[in-house]
Amino acid sequence: MANHVLSLDVPTIMTGCVLKVVDTSVYATGLPITCPTLHITLPGYSFSKELSVTENFNLNITACDLGTQTSGCGTTYTDLPDGIWIIKYSLSPSDQLYVEYNHLRITAALKKYEKALCALNLANCDPTAKVKDKLRQLQYIRTLLDAAKAAVEYCHEPTKGMDIYNYAVKLLDKINCVTC
């Protein structure tokens, strides 16, 4: 018997005010697609925001779409927080036909990482020992961020993932601190 295979892609992007969600589902020919709905729970929230969608959607979701920004919509955009986002996509009957993901957003952390890379002022020559040491530290931090995402999204260990993420951000803050 044919059935829909629901799937989403939530790529890591560098636009602070946007959460990109793409429908990558495979829809069975001849089966109805009824009541497609996206539920998004922001980090720290206990309730989700429901968005009506259509099949094969490709959304750039903002704080206004989620209801966390209520003024200036369309002219100013509030950055969305890093952390674990719960994203559920369902069709009717929604208690039987759904897919749910934990997505670790790391956009703000990656911006700190890029800031640290820019501060190194690398050139097309062999860097000094001090710069090489910072590069090793930054490679380690980037690996920590990747490990945090893996822990949350694939290993289903959200607490461990957030602990790793927080440690990586702490190290980034230390590297980026100019007055320390």
C-alpha cells in the first residue's frame, strides 16, 4: 500500500532573523494531502505556533510569523534564538501521520565563530605560532558545535547537546573578548 513519507530539512543558515524550513516529503500519487500543518516550538517555550502550509513548502520563518515579534513586522526583523527548536509537520490524521524533529539552531554561535576567524587577520603565508594555536582552538570549537548538533538531532540527547553548545559559546566568548 502506498503512503506519504514525510520529511523536513531545516538547514543551518546565517540569517539571524530567519528559520528556513523546507518540505522534503515524498507524496504518494493518488493519496489525499489533507490539512498540512507545521508546528514550531521555540527554545524555552512550552507551546507551539501552528502554521498552515501547502505541500512542497519552502519557508523563511521570522519572529513575526511565530508571534514573538508584534511590532515593526515587515520593516524590522528580530533575530531568532539559538537553541533547540521542535518542529513537527503533520497531515490528517495528525496523530498518525506526522514527523517531528529537534533542530539545534547555532546561527548566533557561528557568527561569533566567524568574528573570531576575521580577527585572526590571516594572510597567504604561514601564520605565527600564536595564530596557529588560535586556529586549533577555533577548529575545536567548530567541532564542538557540530557535536552539539549531532547530539540533539541524531543521537536524541538534547541535554548533552545543549551542554556542548553552551561550552562552545563560552570558549568563543573568551576568544572574542578584547578587554579580558
